[in-house]
Amino acid sequence: MSHTSTATPAAFPLTIHPHWRAAAEARGFGILQRVKDRYHLLLSCKACGATHMSKIFVVMNSQPQCPRCIEARWQADAEAAGLQWAGRDPQSRHHGFYIADCRHRLRRQFELIKRAAAGTCDVRCELCQQQKEQEEAEAQGWELIGPDPDGGPNYRLYRHPECGHEQRVARANMQTGRFGCGLCGEDWPAAPSHLYAMQFKLLNGTCLVKLGFSRNPDSRLRHQLLKHRDLDAKILKTVPMATGQLALQTEKRLHAKLQAGFPDLVAPPDLYAGELRVKSEVYFADAAQVIFAMLDAIEPEEDS
């Protein structure tokens, strides 16, 4: 009695049509076999040799993406951005994990890392950034609480330990100390201030002087007036004033004298607009001696 063996038929067709192979080859892949069901193919990447499963529809109508090549690009972007690749986020197809130089683990969008790799943005560690901002606050006698409750990207919420007052402050102002406590601090009209004379040497070699007033002339010079930090600039003279209000009134009186008595020494704003963040009350260098004499005459008034 003879027995005839019969092969179990495949659950789906195994035929690979020539036009499928041609489409796959044109897109950088070879077709190894049909898998899973009648709609899927097992592809081999011509670039790296890795295999992955793809729908026939994708092979015929769009560009298949090799998972290994994609991850290699993510890793290359991470290295170019100064990070170490630590794997994709299984919870999000748009995010990956990275190790920063500080050894902290970051979760970032792939697109952000690509921009960082191209040099169009930076990747900051939140933990290190928070520590830096806390140190900035401590240097001014404050404590960092957290982000701005109103959502301002340039503001933070701080606490003044001396009185417990909590206050929104621009981070730039916290860095330079150009603010006061809303509960126990003095407003600028009542707070001590200074008149100052400053000198600027523009990139074209022109020397200018400015007369003004500020609670903190050095901070005013370094953090507010200059558009370029490397501009040659210095404080020539300061005169302490009892209050900001008195400093303002005196400054206006001196400018009126200068502009009435020495109109040819007033520098046109167009001359310095690209290098200074002010639009008036700037003079040519020849006005320096006149300004010094005015400031010297004020000092006995303040001492009397």
C-alpha cells in the first residue's frame, strides 16, 4: 500500500513579482521573501544589509525606511550635537534618549537634535541649567523657585529670603542685579544712584562719551548699553547721588547745558546706532572735559 506525501499549502502566496523587485531595487532594497501575510515583504537594505518587514504598498508607492539606517542617523546627529545616543523612546516615535557631557540623561525630539547637529540651536540639560540659575539667584541674595507662573520664557519666579517675598524677575535682570524687592526694596527714585561719564570707541575708531545716571553704572555699561560685548568701552567718572530722583533731575539739567552751549559736540544717533543701545545724549570726545568740569562742580553740592 503506497502513501503519497502532500505538502501543507502556504497560508499566503509566496510569489514575488518582477515589478515588485524592480521597485524595491530602485529604492535601495532587495526582496528576500514574502512574510506574515499576503501584504508583507522581507526587505534587505543595500546600504547596511539589515532586514526589515515592509508592506508591498509601501514598496510600490513610497520610500521604505531601514530601521538600522535611521538609528545610525540618529546616533550621528547625537554625536554632532555633542551628545551620546542612548536609544529611542519606546513611548514616542518622535523622541530619543541622550547622555549629555554632564552625564545627565536627556529626552529630546529627533528634530531638535538634528537642528543642534546643524548648529542652529543648543541642547541644554535642565538639571544643570536649573543649578546655574539657582547660583545666579544666590549671587544676588535670592532663591530660585521655578518657571514664571505667567509662562514668560525670559522670566523666573524667585523668593527673597530676607522678607519671604516671591517675585517674577527677568533672568537677565537677576544676572545683573538690576531690580529690587517688591516688598522690602527701595524704588529707584528713593534709592542711592550715580551720575556717570562713559567713553566708547566705535569700530570705525570714533571716540564718544555719554553722560547718564544709574544705580549701578558698571552693570549699565556691560549689560545694557553695548550691542557688542567686545566694544572698547569704559567708565571715566562717577558721582554718587543721594537718590535716583535727584540724579535724574541733575542729569537733565546737565544735558540741557551741554546741548545749548555745545551743540556741535552732540553726536548724531546714526553714528552709533549699530553699536550702542541708546538713541540720544551721546557726545563727541571733545565734550569729555566739559562733562568732567560739570561733574566736579556737583560733588561739592552733594557734600555740602
